[in-house]
Amino acid sequence: MLFGCCIPVKAYEEAERVGFDFVEFSGIELSAMAELEFQKTCRTVCDGRIPCLALNSYCSGTPVIVGKGFDVEATRLYAEGLCTRAAALGVRMIGIGAPDARRLSPGFDDRLADAQCRTFLKVTAGAAKSRGLQINFEQLNPHACEYGTSTEKALSIVREVGADNLALVVDFYHRAIAGELVCDFSGFEALIRHTHISTCGAKLERGYPGMGELAYYKSILSALKAAGYKGTMSIEASAEDLLQQGAETLNMLRLAEG
């Protein structure tokens, strides 16, 4: 398995020093960059030792995935812009979590939300496919937003859309908060394309797992292996202490993998 970390672009050299297999940049950050800054980022990665294989943090509150303000044209324009940059950077897959784009007001029609999400994913997957990219929809948790807060829901929407470049990113932080069996992948093993991990703090903040959680991650990696998954796993936490805590987590994961 390849182990990476979700980081801002400015932390790329630190990720290299730690020895990660890849990095995962923010879609929000990339989409907001001026063109000269983006070209500099491309050169940094091209000249670096590790690739940027994935993007997380797809968008902020816009474009909207579900709810008030949903706009198909805004969805298409954003997807085309970000996918173009992702392809230029050598990215293989883009994750769609984006809790701020999944807010629903009380009483919002469930069937309308489902229809909006299907359209959003169909349009986005279409923009990605023409550029050779994979889109991975992510289950969140009930504290993060109002829509898509279970594996069952995320899975059903992905299957309903049916795009051949649309699958799942499994985030163990969200699964744990949602009260799911984190190592149960029954029925969707073939749709797992990427995974995220982190600790969960008292205020639900994400952090770096340490050696004290070796047994827990041994069980996760063993379950993934049994499900036939041999892909990628990113640590999704603050990059403020990447050199120390990130290095400890990477070492722990490699020990857990055996």
C-alpha cells in the first residue's frame, strides 16, 4: 500500500523529508491559485521526489452539492477548471467530501437532494473522465453536515450514478464518528479507491495517529487486505507538525502493514 498525507502546497518539501509515498493537495487551494503560482506548484512536484496522486477538500461552500443554491453550470465550470489543473499536476483521483457544500435546511426534500447529488457527481465525473481522472465520493459524519453521512448513503448514490470513474474514498474517521463498523467493507469492496485516516479529538479535531494505535491500524490494514484493497491511504490532519508527528504515523503504518 502507498502511504501519503493531506497537506498544503507549502508543506511539500517536509513531506518529501518524512518519506511519504505521495501527497494529497487541497482542491480548494489549487482552484484558488493564480496561474503563475499554479505553474510554480507544478514545477515543484515535477522536480520533487514524490507525486501528488490525489486531491481532497474538493470545494468550500460553492459549488453546492445539495441544497439551496444548487447550480449545474457552476458545478460544471468548477469541475472543468479543477480537473484541468489536477491533470496538469499528475493527479490520479479527486475526493469529494466538502461538508460545507452539503448543508441542508430543515425540511429540505430528500428526493430533491438525492437528485442534486446525482447530477453533481455525474457532471463532475464527466469532467474528470475526459482528463483521465477518478472521482471518489466520501461519506462524512452527522456532525459535519446533513447529507451523505453514512457509507450506505454514499454507496447508493455512487451506484445510482453508475459512472465508471466514480467510486468511494473510505474515511475511517468519519466511519467511527458515524458509529459504523470501521473494518466492515461487505458489499462494496470493489468500489474502494482511496482511504483516509486520522485521530478524533475531544472537539472532533483530526490529528496524527501514534504508535499507541498500532494494533488498531493493524486491524484496519488487515481488513483492507482481506477485501482485496492494495491502494492508497492518506493521513488527513493538520500539517503543522508534519516532520515529527507525520513521521511517527508513517512509521506506525508501515509497521502495521507488516
